[in-house]
Amino acid sequence: MNKGNREYFMADCEDGYTKVPNLLLEALAVAQLNAAQKSICLYIIRRTYGWNRTEDAISLSEFADGCGTTRPYICRQLNCLLKKNIIRRLFHEPGKTSVYSIVPSLQEWSPECIDLNLITRNDCTLSNHQALPDHAAADQDQPLSSRTTVDPTVVSVQTTELLPDQTTPLLSERITVNQPSALEPPEFEHNLKKERKKKNKRKTYSDDSIEFQLSQLLLVKILEHIPGFKLPDLQKWSEEMALMIRLDQRPVEEIREVILFAQNDSFWQNNILSPGKLRKQYDMLNGKRRKTQTAPPVSRFEPFWDPSP
């Protein structure tokens, strides 16, 4: 379907739907979370409940694309949700995609971010509302004198007579007709993901770009003391270098000097193995580098006599 068509963004259950517990949606509605944290929860719900599973492996890049923000900001918000025990990280290992899930037990959520009494009141209000039939709810809006009284015996007889001749399928039958499997993404969603990938296609850094050259310098220095180091994706490294230059406002020549200092230090050379680590420890490394440059030279002891016989 063409994106120019208004029906492209028309929400319809025929294009797929997610079976989510009502209590979970009500909890997220009243939870004291910021917009990014609620977006993360909704994204996890889409990736788990939306595929009939309780957990899923989600990378920081997928979180950032799905929530419309950056990886560093997503990382901070994920840590906040983990501390509040609203989400769980079931698997975490450096270099591999972490596995996340929503905590279904609301009593385990941090009391600082949710008042369970609010959910109880909402649940009672909804159940009382649902207990009223359609005609009874309509009568509630009318004056007492104008409400109609219905003989229940007549209603039951008329209903019994109509049931054998009904040809309309039941609600459960209509829902399952022409519905795609919940474990199989519909074609609409597949096309939407393709469009999103084209839109979010990352920038390619040329070999002569500053970001790529800094990434190569770091890799060469790492290979000098770790010959078997796994070759990384220099394009991703260049993205981190670009963030240091444009977002963190680090001078290019200073980044080069910090890389050389870190890789010539016996301690830091085994800890700074990526631009992400370099960016995280940048201020500490730069401070130590400046300190070594400004330290006065150690004077050598020169005896005033000739020690030789």
C-alpha cells in the first residue's frame, strides 16, 4: 500500500493485533514514568506479547529506532526501569544482544512509581460499567419517569425463537476469519519495517573521513598488543567517534592524543577496546594524559666525586 494513501496509517485489527492484559495497560497509564520509559515498555510489549512470547532479545539500536531517540539516552532509561523493577534483563553479556521482558506482577514494581490503589479503583469502575447491559446503560441517561419497563418473560421467549434461525457467526468466529497468525508478521508490518529501514539507513563513513581514521588508529593500536583481537565494524566505531566530535565537542587532535595515551598505558590498553569505552572514560583518560605532560622531569642524582677507582 502506498504511504501517500490515508489508509496506510489506518489502525485496523485486520492488519494484526497484540493481546495485552488489561491490568498491564492500566498500570502503565497511571505509572509515574517519563515519556521515554513508557515508550520502552510499549516497545517491549510489542516485541513480546505481540509475538505470543514473554521475552525477546532487543538491541540498543532497535530500542533507539523504535522509540525515536538515541542509544545513550535509551541506555539510561533502561537502567531506570530495571531499578524500578518494571522490566527485567534476563540475559546480558558484552558483545551480545540482551534479553528483556515486562514484569507481569505489579506488586513487584517499585512503590515510588505506581500506586496500586489507583489501579484497584479503575478496575472496580470498569467492572461496574461492564456489568450494565447496553439498554440499561442507555436508561441510566434518561429521566426516571421516561424509562421503559420490559417484561423479562417476553424478552426470553422472543430470544429463544430467534436463536435457531440465526446465520450470523459468533464473535469468536468473526475474529479468527482471515486473521494472520500471531507468530507470523503480516505483510503490512513487513512493508512498514522495510520503509523504516530505508528511512533510518545509517550514514556511511569514507576511508578518508576523520571518524574512520580515528577508528582505524584505535584498532591498529589494539592489534599491537592483542594480535588476535576480533576485527570490529569500523562503520559503527566511526559513529561513536562522530558522537564524540559533534555531540561531546571533543577536538579531533585531542581524541587522537587520548587514544595514543590509553593504548600506551599498561592498564588502560586492556580496558579501552572500543570507541564506546573510550567515550565513557574520556575525561578521566584526558586528565591523566594532561597530568603526565605537565609533571616536572625527574632529576637524576649526579655524584660530586668520581666513583671509579
